[in-house]
Amino acid sequence: MSIRFALLPAVAALLIPGAAQAQTCSMPAALAQRVCADAELAKLDRELVAKEQKVQSVTSRPSTWTVRARQFREELADGTDGEPLSRAELIDRIVSRTAELDNEIVRAKGIAAVRDANAVATGSKCLSAWLSMNCTVPMSGVLRDGDGTKIVWQFQSGASEADGGATGVLLWDASRPGAPKLIGWTFEGVMMDAPRYNPETKLLWVPGRMVGTGDHNADILYQKRGDRWVEIDMGGWNAALEGRLPAGLGVWHGVDYSFSGDAMGAETDLWKDSDANCCATGGRANLEFVIEGDALKLTGISAQTAGPGSEWKDY
């Protein structure tokens, strides 16, 4: 099953009472009638789609934002505790989501042009305007491979008005003469590890974690395909967990990825429905992935669910 999705996953065309022509909206079937038939909601939906398309054109993570667009609509359709969202709640969530997209556009515009790879690898000046409060460069460096690949990178530590304290990472390809070419970036992490490049799979990976009790992943992943760097979505595979793990078990926090050699996988604790968020008691699981298109696809799960020393089983 593929987890690569189009930006607008369930476009519905509905006649608005009194309108002369069909009005389209991007919401799934469970919400299409409510949104398309409401002038204010339909307008907000159009604005949301326009911002999503803008982010697609300026961000370094188009695959991730594509999956997030689908997931956002699914969450709207799911409602809260099985109850549909009210009109006010729909408006609030769509407006908040549009503001989040606006911030991503601002992040993209604030990245400085770079003409010298050495200025990235050895410089102490933050090369983005996003973490404008007390921004410092705690780490920077160079990754090289025998095929001529040269990647320069910079970590930033600081704060923004929108996100508070954060750690950002920016990556450039300096393999060819001239100005380095921006590969990608993220400012979603609070802790980030140094970038890693796997010459066998051509994967460029930066491990990271977000702030919060969920300890969610802030990793970013790119694959070199010829002269292009393709961003690989690392979030959409979670939907494939549903129905595969034993009943009553789930993955609540971020996972520990591994991209060594040809293997692509992750390890994670398992939470029982009765567990507190802090403390997983459901065992451990190993996950296996392949890259399909521009996304990680979950291909295998093995888990130890009955305590240390018990047998691992495939699911």
C-alpha cells in the first residue's frame, strides 16, 4: 500500500444553494457538504489550499507538507471524541492551520543566500532569520563522499516569536563549483544530531526530536537522485500501524530511526491503552521500511509484547 498522497485528497464538487455554478472544496466526503455549502468556510478552504500550494513551491519539504495536508483534513473529519466539530471549531482550526503555513513561508523567505561553502562550515553567523532571538551556531560542518558529494550544514539555536526556543538545521550541496545549493532545512526540533550521509543508499538524514511530552520526531530525510535531492516523508507511514499491532497496543512517542547500510528501520516502545503517557509497558517493536516514491513505507513489524525474554513475533 502506498503512502504517497496528492495535496488535495478528496476534492468534492457541490452546488451551493443559490449559486450559478459548482463550488469545489478540498475536504473529505464527511465534511464536504458542510464546508462547500457555507460561504465563510468555503472561502477559508480556498485560502487554505492556496497557502498549501505556496508552501509546496517554496518549502524544502514538499512531501511532508503534502502528507500533513491529508492528515489535517482527516483530523477535521474525525472530530473530537467521535463528535463532529462545530462550525466555530472548524473555523478556528482552519484559520490556525493557515497561520502555520504562513509561518513556513516566512521561514523559507528568511534563509540567506550563500556563496561560499566555507562560510557555512566554519562561520558563526546564523544563515536564517527565523530564530531571531539570541541565535547562535553551536555546530556546523562538512560531509564528503568518494563520488564527489560534498554537503555543508549549520545548526542554529535560538528562539522565534511563533515557536519559542528551537534548534534549526540547514543543509547545502556544495559538490559543484560555485555557490552551494540549498537542499533543505527544519526549525521543528529542540534537539538535533549531526547530519549523516549514507553513500550506499544516497540518504542524507538528520535525527531530531520535538519539544513536548510526546517526544515526537523532528528528523528530516533526503535522497540524492542524480543531481537532485528528493525529500522523503517520514510521517505518513504511521497510518499503516493501525490494525497491524496487537489490540490495545500503540506507538505514542517518536521512534528511533536507523539508516545504516541498506537497512531502513526504527525501534520503539509500545504503549498499552491503560498506560500513562510517560511510561510504556506494552513491550518493544522493530519497524522496517522501504522508500516508495517520496515517502517511507512500512513493510514489516516485529514485536516483543509479553515482557523481557519473551519471543519476538512478526505482525
